[in-house]
Amino acid sequence: MKKPFFILNLALILMSTQFLFAQHDSTMHQRILIKRALAVITPTKGNSVHGIVTFEEADKGVRVIAHLTGLTPGKHGFHIHEFGDISSDDGSSAGGHFNPMGMPHSMPTSEKRHAGDMGNIEADASGNAHLDYIDSVIKLNGHNSIIGHAVIVHEKEDDFKTQPTGNAGARVGYGVIGIAK
């Protein structure tokens, strides 16, 4: 007879402990305000793209600063994708564009766009690219945070018309967005 009582008490203790940890985690997440994030870009199979993309809180949105090397000269689609999964060698495991509001694909300055639509990044004749702009749609905190999602660099220019991808071609570089100091 003591065994069922012991099991019931053990179950209640375990449930209480899980509740306390969940409450602690919830409280901790509310106190942490992310001000800076970054993605280290590495090449997909057969490519040579490398670089860093930083995201910093700014007055009117999030400042996006990208420094990339190893690109072919010209414009390349530059997006945040829905999953921070870069386990596939072609980048397909990152899924489609990050689009929590169910908007159409468009330019980064459009009122109605995917949250992940960051436009194009242009590489010079040496394959180096730099981008620095304020994005008014993406967030570092809250429900639509980009933390844990992937940055994808594409082989071709985003045409801003073709749904849902911008016809930007294969994924030549990728990185997961993580919290930075």
C-alpha cells in the first residue's frame, strides 16, 4: 500500500519541479533584452562565401551590417529564412523565407513583405560585399524575433517579384543568427 502513495508523491514532486523550472525560464527570458545578434556565414557545398552579418538594435529598427567575401561579382539575394537549420550541404534545411505575418515576397522597403526580405547584397569585382542599413520590420526580441533563424546568401539577384522566393537561385552561403555580446 505504501508503494502507490510513494509513486503519487514522486509524480507530484516532479511536476512541481518542472513547473518551477518553467516559471524560472519564463522569468529569465522576460529579463533578457537582446541588443545585438550575429550570423557567421559559411559556404554551402561547392561555394566559397564567408563573412559576418551583425544585427543591432537601432532607433527605428534593427541595423543590419554584412561583410562577405567569396561571392561572384554582382547582386545576390539576401534573406532571413524560417529555420536555423544549416545541416544540409545546399542550405535547403533552412526552409523558406521567414514570414511570420503571411505577407508576399517583396523589397525590404515595402510595407507588405516577408520579415526575411533583406533585398540584395552586391559584390564588387573581387567578390567582396558590404551592406549597412536599418530594417524596420525585423526584431531581435518578441514574438517575431529573428534569433535562431538563418541568413541565406543566394547565387543570383532577387527580382522582388517572383513569389515566394524572388527567383534568387541556389543558396551559396548560410549562417544561424545567434545572440551576441
